[in-house]
Amino acid sequence: MFYYLTHWIRAELNTPGFGVFQYITFRAAAAAISAVLLAFLLGPYLIELLRTKQIGESAKAELAGVGNHSSKAGTPTMGGLIVLFAILIPTIFWADIANAYIILIIIATVWLGIVGFIDDYLKVIKKKPNGLIGNYKLVGQISIGLIVGCTIYFYPEWFSPTFIQIKTLSTVPFVKNLSIDFGLLYIPLIVFIITATSNAVNLTDGLDGLAIGTVGITALALAVISYVSGNVKFAEYLNIPHLSGSGELTVFCAALVGASLGFLWFNSYPAQIIMGDTGALALGGSIGVLCILLKKELLLPILGGIFFMETVSVIIQMWYFKYTRKRYGEGRRIFKMAPVHHHFEKLGWHESKIVSRFYIIAIILAIIALATFKVR
């Protein structure tokens, strides 16, 4: 919105100084600051509203006796609304909203935010313990995956003329001049990535500040990737595909970083509000879509290593339990509890220590992900 307004003021009124609003770096910084301030403004209001309406987290029987989880019952939830507003409003104000990359990432974020909101609504307000039935949630995730996948596959010219040549390609980390062409399998791959990442962040959202902090770290790395991918000189220097127009995603990523910082203010231990599926599904899906649009799908296990680790721990735990039950007559476990952050709680680590150490790992992984652009 401001992008077009300032462009008009500069062109029609010949007013000096407004050219700075055309720079992605300036608008990204403005989006990040706007997102932080918006989260600060919305946070206290929404927390008080939810507390008044008694919309809070229910006690989870499976976490009884684990860490301080018993004290979390009643904490206002659905805090993802703060994050969504803090991302979307600055993006609409500061980004080029006619840009195909921006349109698609906004649609995906809103879509999964609605799926998550319905799930939270059913659990918290309608008091249905399991919320949205798993199959229905999966339908919502698969649907947006198909929308994103079909858009990229059938309408690549919408992004840029050069995007047609690389629409089904994915660059390989650590290897120079090598991309994998998934062909017709690209749409199923996109559906899998979006479904997996949205669920992965949801699994990670089990400790105060854990999910939102790691999302913010990942988003910061994606902001750098978006900027260099959209800049022809940087792309040529780093020998990566130049994705014309993808630089606008830097504004979205910056808003995501700002929203993460703003929400972390209220979500850090002890949390005043919990993100819930409203935020977790939307944030996870948006990270997946960003990697898809930037042709960095295969970088996800590194860049989103925390989310990957949390998901794999659940899969391993379930597989090993079923295997040992079938072979020995009783199920055994590799981890004391899954996802893996609960394993460390069972070992006696304090919640804050786990979160801080996971942040450190996330930062290291983000640096490694960025290093793959040169270490090839």
C-alpha cells in the first residue's frame, strides 16, 4: 500500500525523499518495526480479552508431572492471532501487494491460520478435546498445498518469465550447479512440505517461547535468502537461480521476524499467552511455502532443523514402540517422551534452559544454511 502511495507521490508530485520507500531493505526494516509495535499493542488487549472470556489452555493429562505444565492450565491461548495480524498488516502496508510471491505467501498464511483457528475454537471454546478432526485438518493442509503447487506448476509465468525454466527444480545444498527436477512429482512434494512444516512447528509449540523463537530465527535466515535470490548481482555472485521479484518476500520475512519478537515478549517463560494452532500451523506452513518459492526445499532439514528434529523424534518413538510391542509383546521407548523437548524435561532440565539451548542450535543451523551458498 505504502509502496504504491509513495511511488505515486514521487512520480506525480515530484516530491524528493520518497525514493527511499522503493528500496526493499528500507521497507523490510519498516515492516519488522511495524510488526513489533503492532504485537506490543495487540498483545495486552488480546490477553485481557481472552482472560475475561476464560479462553485458556486446558490441562493435558499426558503432561501431568512433567516440568511446570500443570501450572499452564488456564493460560490464554489462540495467541497466534497476534502473530498473524502483526505479520499480515505490515506486509500489506510495506510490500508490493501485486507481486505474485507476496500474494501466494499471504494466501497460504491466512488459509492455514483459519484452519488453526477452527481447531483452537473447537478445543478451547466448544470444549472438544481433540479439536478439528485430524482428517479435516489434513484436508485444509493438503488443499493449500495443491493451490500453491498447481499455481507454480501451471502458471509459472505469473512469477516471472525466467521462473518457467525452473518451476519444478530444487537446488541441492553444498553442491554447485546441481538441481533436482521433480517434474510431475513436484506438486505432491509441495503438498508434503507444507503439511509437514505446518505440523512440525505445531509439534515444537510445547514450551514457552520455543516455537516462536525458532520461527523468528528461521525467518531471519529466509529474509537473507529472499534478498539475495531477488537481487541479480548477488544471485550471480553466489551462483544461485535469480528469482526476479522474490526480493519482495524479504518484506514478509522481516514482518515475520518482527512479529516473532513481539509475540515472544508475551510468550517467553512464564508465558502470558500461548500461540495455539492458530499461529503454529500458519507459521509452519509459511516457512514451507517460503522455501518452495525460493527453490530451497532441500534446505529445509537444515534451516528448520529444530522442527525437523522434533518431528523425527515423534516418528522414531512411534515406530520403535510399535516394533518392540510386536516383537517383544510390550512397547519400548527410545526417548523418555516425545517430542524431544519433553525428553529433556523428563531428564530434569528446566524449561528455560531447553528453550535457550534450542535457540542456540537454531542459530547454528541458520548459519550453516546460509553457508551452503558459498561452501559448495
